[in-house]
Amino acid sequence: MSTSYVINPPEIPSLPVEGDSKRFAVNRIYCVGRNYADHAREMGHDPDREPPFFFMKPATAIVTEGKEMAYPALSKDVHHEIEMVVALGKGGANIPADKALDHVWGYGVGLDMTRRDLQGEAKKMGRPWDTGKAFDQSAPCSALVPVSQCGHLAKGRIYLKVNGQVKQDGDLAMMIWNVPDTIAYLSTLFTLMPGDLIFSGTPAGVAAVARGDVLEGHVDGLPALKTKII
């Protein structure tokens, strides 16, 4: 017996898969905060003293396939944060670090767009970051590449160009918490599920964007991400 609803169910958010007509259905988006030491320092924190922490974005925040991103309302200080995206194909709780990569389906390139002024206000008042991080279109993302094609990415250049100029530049090997350790730790806090995405943190160089800016995100071995702020 099929289920009927009093309203039409929303469309399932999804990402394209490189070289495949099938799409990757997205469940939840977890983001790792301050996972590169240089970025932690530029935000005024000591990377040697903090365990990993996480915040979330709704799956509906995804902007994909080169579509434009609308500059969000109620902010005058929107920042770019380039990140490698980890897509999970298997779920679980309390996953051992040495088994964590078995849960990874593939990888992509993402932008954790941030209303920095609203995030700063929330921090001062001891409130959640949702208004600064989880707004509409706050998660532009490239097509995903299956592990079978790209392997597991533990090192390689990650960088962002704004209007053709490099603004963020680092290496995946600079992560404080690598992908297996991140998955293992996150799985102690939540039961992870197939379709979950993990935005794995950003290197130093975060800065404000303006309407008309063209952002190009790159991670070695993955398709580029491109979006325009309108």
C-alpha cells in the first residue's frame, strides 16, 4: 500500500555523479569547524587545544551544477570557505577509524558559505550558528567522484580562486583531523547514514565575497566547482 501525504513531498536534494547519469541522494550535511591549523589561528583559536566540533546545514542548502548563488539577506559580510566533501555510502555508529574509509562512497568539492556577521553575533550571545551557516544556498557543491575512480584523498592541493585570483590555498594533508578520524569521531555523536555529506574544513584565507564575484574551487583529482554570486 502506497503512502499518501497531505502535501506533496519535497524533491530529494541530490548531487550529480561524474560520468554517470544517476545522482547521489543527499541526506544530511555535517561540517567540521576549524579543521586546518592556519584557519583556526586566523579565527583567533589555538588548534592544539580543541577536539573536533561540528555544525550542520540542511541538504536543501546545496547549489550544484554551476548554478548561481544568491547573496543572502540580512548580511553584509558573507565569506567563502573552500572544502573537500566526503560522501558516505554506508552508515553506522561508533565506527573504528581503521574501518571508516569503508563507509566513504566518494568525494567532491564544496563551499561552506558563511554569514560571518551573523555568526559573530551568535558567538557573542552564546547562541547556535544556524543563521550564519545554514541559510539557503549556503552549500555550493561539485559533482561527486566515486572512490573507485579517484581513490581516497589524504593529500593534494585544495584552493579557491575569486575572479581568477587565488584566495585560499592549502593541502589536504594539513587537516588536523583526517577523514578516517573525523568519521570515527562524528559517528560517536550521531548514527551516520548513507547519503550524509561531511564538509571537511577549510584552509586559511577566508574572506568576504560581493555580488558579481565568480568563485572557482579546486581539489586535486576532483572536478572543479564554479559558482557566481548574484
